[in-house]
Amino acid sequence: MHIAVAGNIGAGKTTLTKLLAKHYKWEAQLEDVVDNPYLDDFYNQMERWSFNLQVYFLNSRFRQIKQIRNSGKDIIQDRTIYEDAHIFAPNLHAMGLMTNRDFENYSSLFELMESFVKGPDLLIYLRSTIPNLVSQIHKRGRDYENSISIDYLSRLNERYEAWIHGYDKGNLLIINVDELDFVDNPEDLGGIINKIDAEINGLF
């Protein structure tokens, strides 16, 4: 079984992925943030490094999906290949931070990759408002995220909502995270688990 957690920067994807992996004894596939050689450069000079960063993520995510499908294990994935292609890359292009030539090249590469993969059995989308995202980003204090603007987060949120509205790759569970504290409040985590149980039971 392949479960994926989607959501904007600061929505709590990695935290929830780890908590659910522990609860269900699933294997967690986390986003490659630590070893990503482009992230620091990208946040300092987006226009120069946007294409490199997006291709790195695309490669990393495609590799993950192949591993997930070949493993035969129950795996929960932090962020999907679709978010890179439908949200982050188009947003950089729209902001003038990725050239037409690079965006067309990127899109062509994604379309080729997409023909070899299928969507997760269940996608969990963490919906959040901008103030909550900003609060969470500040709380975790990653240096390279200090320069993320509210405008950038807002644009991403709009694209996330549009993508989720038309999502058709499989089962979808939307969780509003603004009022939840699934780290320190067991009831909040329990509520999410109950919703996931209902979805998973519906899969079989």
C-alpha cells in the first residue's frame, strides 16, 4: 500500500508522516532536504537554481516511487511527484523565476515519468492558512527558509487548492490542520487516524 502526504511548506507533512509510520508500522519515505545540494543556493538565488532544484526533486521522487512499487511494503511518502510538477515548477515559471525553455523541458520530463507511475492508494492533503504556515516555519527555524515570503506561500497555497480540487489519481483525504496539534494532543492524532482507518477500510 502506498500512502502519500501532501501540503504546503510548513503544513506538517514530515511530522505527520513519521507519526503515522510509527502508528501503522509503515515505512516512511521522507523528502530529501538534508542531502539536497541545491536548496541553499535556490533560496539565495531562485532564478539561477530553480530548474536544477526542480529536476533534482523530480529525479528523487521518481526514484522513490519506483522503490515503493518494487518493495511490496506498506509505505507512507512525504510529498508527491505531482506537487513538484503541478505546484512548485509552474509557480516558479509564473513568477518569472524559471525560463520558458526550462519549464517546457521540465514539463516534458515529468510527462514522460508520469507515464510510468500511478498515484498513491491514498493521498492525505494537509490544508492550512498562511498565518499557520508562517508560524510553523518560524517554529522549526531552518536557515534556508528564512527568506520565504508570504507572497510565495500564498501563491503555492492557491495552486495547492486548485490541484486538490481536480485531483483524480486515487482516494483523497483532506485534513484542515489549523486547529489541530497532532504532535502534543493525542486526541487530534487519534482523530486523523480514525479518518485514515475509514479510508483504508474502503480500499479493500
